Amino acid sequence: MNELAEPSRAAPAAAPTRTLLGQPFGLATLFLTEMWERFTYYGIQAVLILFMVGAASKGGLGLDDKTASSIFGLFLGSTYLLGLLGGWIADRLLGAQRAVISGGILIAAGSTLLALGNQSIFFVGLLVNAMGVGLLKPNVSAIVASLYPEGGARRDAGFSIFYMGINIGAALGSFSVPLFAAAFGWRLGFALPALFMALGVAQFLWTRPYLGAAGLQPAHERRGSWTPVIVFLAAVAVIVVLAASGGYALLALAYFVYLLFFAGLSGEERRRALVMLALFAASVIFWAGYYQQGGSFNLFAERYTNRHILGWDMPAGVLQAVNPLFVITFAGVFAALWIALGKRGRDPTASAKFGWALLLLGLGFLVMYFAAQRVLAGHLVLPTWLVFTYFLHTCGELCISPVGLSYMSKLAPQRFVGQAMGVWFLSLALGGNLAGQLTGEYDASHLDSLPALFLRIFCYGLIAGVVMLLITPWVKRMMAGVH
């Protein structure tokens, strides 16, 4: 195998030394690529469930809430489930850079199908889009990790900056796509993400030399074949047909069994893999609640929120831009906080950060529980209820998402970094699928189901957060040597 593809053996070649404000120059390439990919993803997410439940006479699909929620959850789950395959393809076949390029092309093509097709082709477009996200998303993050072979707080800060790119794209997409769809129709609303993803691919190709050899070659010593790809896609098809979270959970369990017992890990690597499993479980719970933003929260904004502002009827999907705007505002604050605590030797370990994230998630749902009680009393509520909830969830997100990306790349053996990113996104897949199922428990004809849903998720977040804080001493012992 080419040693340039193995950062642990050839770090200088894998990570270009040119810097911009103390960060590798290639981070800007990845920042912009991910920004446009997230523009596409969150732009589609901001209008997807609203389009599916929208009346057919107004260009929507006219689906009922439960069916639309299931499709929404399957789309979210599939985008991240396919990330596990995308990581394997990069590690064994293409290398991360080629995987990113291929994924971007698929996303642009899938978004074009959403804009051009009829109902059947629309669902094909969702599938192609999900396959593209699965190729691009874990591997662009793996390349970020390759730029920081030394690890430590600087890598955490780099991931936080990278996360700002994610949320600039998410904010722009969540704001502009609903406005464009409201002004020009659903189809042209879906055309906007296709255009900007194409620009993202062009930008990556143009600035790719700044990445050097990071992610250029497959990371594994032995090159794989395409047979496992076909088998995996067949397994994914079975899971989608079953349309049950149990399929996602079974896949996650199977992968961790393989990693712990059949991947040839050393004792130290196996202990770190157990920490990855604990973080994975906490991540699933967090994202199952967090992704209510595009599901039950989006329906709440459409049906029960007073969106008449200074003579303007704000499209419900525009409120999806609040969360990424908060991330843009506070990502730098959290990055600086982790660095400052690290310099003093007081940086909380991953499990503690995850615990606080889950507690903040639960508090957000407690806010929405009281908002739903006002709806039960016959009132339209102000958008401030959702805005405050998004603020709490943003603080939780900044404790878990960039931190999770960084720790997965540090805990995984170097030969499994791409797959580790896929495993991280598999937790988002399971969380996203559960989010769709939870949203389906809301029944518009029985409005009391809404506060009951929010109260249940509050309890999940509270219990899981306390558990993660309690196991922090165990996590510190198991991940000794990882900072």
C-alpha cells in the first residue's frame, strides 16, 4: 500500500503544512464543499415533509401525516446509513477525495430528479440523493481528520470551524429554499439545491490540490472489491422494505460485533471501540430528538405558530434556519471554550459533553411541552417558543456533533477511520429513522398526542444524559491515551 495514505506512518505527506490563520489551508476546501452539500440537504429537509403533506391541488403529494413522517424518517436514516458504505468504499476502493467527488455528483443528480420528475421519479431522486450523501458526508469529515495527524485540541477546533461551514450552508439552504418554493413552486424550490451542489463539486475540483495526499488513496493495506458494496446495498434495500428501526439497530450491532471480535484489534483498540459504542448509543438518542426539527417541529410551525410578521406570512420552513444561525454564532465560542479548558487540563471528556448535550435536548422538549399545552388551550403560539428550543438544542448539538466527529476519528484505529465516520453517521441514521417514527405518533385529529410526544422525548433526554455523566470515570479509563 502507498504509505502516503497512512497518516500514522507518513503524517507530513498526508497533511499539507500550508496554513490559514493557524489551520491547514485545505480546511477551506472542505469547509466550502460541505457548506454546499449541507445547503442542499437542509434546504430539501426544510420543505420535504411540508411538500409531502401539502395538497395535491397546490403541487404537493397529498400524503397523510403518518406516511409522510415515515418517508421523512427513512430519507434521513438512509442518508446516514449509507455513510457506513461510503466510508468502506473510500477506505478500500476509491480514497476519500474521489468518494467526495462521486457523492457530490450523485447529490446534484438526485436533486435534479426532485425538481424534474413526477411522484415516482421524486422518490428515485430521494434515493439517489441519499446515496450521494452517504459517499460525501463521512469522507469529507475523514479528510478533515487527516489534516490533523497530531490530534488534540487543535483538531477539535478544526472540526468546530468545519462545523461552521456545515451550518452556514444549512442556514442558507433552510432560509432560501422555502422562500424560493413559496414564490415559484415546489419543483423550482428543489432545483435550487441541485444548482448549488454542482457549484460545490466544481469548487472541490478546483481547490483540491490544497489537500495534498490527505484522503487521496484508500487507507486500508489491502484493496477491496465491489462485491461487498453490492451485498451492502441489497441489505439496505431489505432494511428499507422492512421500514423499521430494528433493521438499523441490527446493522449497528453487527458492525460493532465485527469490530470488537473479528477485526483483529489489540486490547487497547478494543477498549476504545467500547467507548465508541457508548458514544454511538448516546448519539442515537440525541438525534432522534434533534431531528424533530424537520418533522413534528416543522408541522408545529406550519399549523400552530403565528407566522404573520410585519405584514409578511413567513413560510414555516424558514424557521429551520434558526438552528444553523445559532450554530454559526456560537460554534467559535464552543471551539474557544474547548481549547481554553484543554490548556488548563480541564477539558471534559467525550461522555461528559454528550451527557450535557442530552440534558439540553431534554430541556428543549420541556419548553415545547408547555408550548403544546397552550395549543391545546386553543391558542396560536409565537415563534419564540421554537426559537428558544432551537437555542437549547444548538448548545447541545455543539457539545455532541463536532466533538463526536473528532472523537470517533481519534478512537478508531487508523485503518478504520473512514468506517468510523460511517459508524458515526450510522448513529444519525438510526436517530433519523426513530425521529420519523416518533413524529408519526403525533395525530392531528388527537391534539393531546403532541404534548405527550414532547414529554416522552424530554424523559429520554434526561435519563440518557444522567447515564452518560455517571459513566464518565469509566470512559476516561477506557480511552486512556486519547485526548
